Amino acid sequence: METTTHVEAGNELHLNTGFVRKMLVDFIRDQILNAGFSKAVVGLSGGIDSALSTYLAVEALGKENVFAVLMPYKTSSPESRADAELVVKELGIASEVVDITPMVDPFFADAKASENVRKGNVMARMRMIVLYDRSLEHQALVVGTSNKTETMLGYGTLFGDMASALNPLGDLYKTQVWQLAEAIGIPRKIIEKKPTADLWQNQTDEGELGFTYKTVDRLLYYMVDERRSETELLAMGFNKAFIREVKRRLMQNQFKRRPPLIAKISQRTVNVDFRYVRDWGI
């Protein structure tokens, strides 16, 4: 897809990393403690998003209260596992390796599933089954790893990698994840490698999406955060086909960004009229 843009590079996606870091650390600590827990479980893939969530969780709760789960499949890149193990070593946290191959291969065979996306969704959901099981074992909450770019575009598996009890990265575009990761001191090899969900061999995020994170983040910022019209976006130099494709993905994937819809038949409906702490006990 042609995504050429003549928009001048600016500071629209620049983070005050010190301020955001404190906000996210406080968020993790407050949300976990307020829910009556003290520990976190993170699925550690070897990518930058899960690494950043893990670093923030350790800063919020202490290394003794964060447990990492590595969940490779037989075709997973050895580099991904090595990078995940590097994070474990750097942070000094407890971890476990759970090979999901014997869990998902029988399902693939029985369901005659061969398409990459279909198999990838099963793997993502199996990893979440493992993660939530370990969260019960350790009496911990699952900390999410999906960033704002992925969430906006629906680039994730519902009830798979998009599932969590709390998500510190959900309002950071991928470009901003890189900024914060660098400021925190995540190993450079993790920051600099090509983003991949590692769901099949040679898969990359940007190859699958059809455009770069840098390009789409800038468009999403103007389209979503600043609510610019298509006319304004065209005048700024964004390609029309690119604008419409991103808008289509935003609209099509709205269902992934909200809890399951509940048909309202009473005066107080979960996630409609009954949502907040102030409702408790009333």
C-alpha cells in the first residue's frame, strides 16, 4: 500500500518519558494493590512491548512480586526466547518456560487448521490460558502488553494477547513505546529488532500490516488524538488510500476495544450504568 506522506516530522509523538514512566508505575501499583493483590504475571515474548511492561511492573512492585512466563511454540524464533531470557536475567525475576506445542498441535490436527492467522489466534489464546492459570497459582494479576497502535488497528487476538487485568501500554503508540523503552534502559538489541508476534516463521508486524509503525502512528495521532478530518489529513500530505484503510480498520475493530455488549433490560446494567467503584454497596 502506498503510504507516502509529506507531513513535516514534529514532536507530536514525543513523550516526557520521566513523567509518563512515573504515571505508569503508579498506575500498575495502584491498580494491583487496590484490587487486593500484590503480584503481577507477565507473558514475556522477547519483544519490546512485553519487555517494557515487565520493567514497569518490577519498578512498581519489586522484582520479588513479578513472575514472567515464556511460552514458545516449536517454530518460535530462538532469538525471541533468548531476548526474553535476557530480560529475566537483567531484572532478576522468577520465570517459567511453558512450551505450548503439545497443547495446540492436537487442536490444529483435529480442526484441520493450516492457515497462519487461524493458527496464530489459537496460539495467542492458548498462551492466555497458561497466563491466567499461572496468575491464579501465584495470586497475581495479568499485566497486559498491547500498545495503542495495535489496539486501534485491531492488530491482536481478542481474548488472546489483548487480554489482561490491566494494561500500562494501551495509551502509548508503538513509536512512544520505543521512546520509553530507551529511557528506561531496556537492552538495545530488543529495542532495535524488527517487531514481530513470532506466530509463524519470518512473520513481522509491519510486513503483515502493510505499513510501518512510524507512518501509521503519525496518521493515527492526527486522526484520533487531534480529530483531523480527511480533508485536513490530505492537505497535510497523507495518502488517501492509506487514510481510508486506517479508518476502515479503526471502525471494523471497534468490537475488540470494548467489553462484550450486554443487552440493556434493567435500570442498572453492567458496563452501562454500573461501572465504577462508587456503585459498590449502593
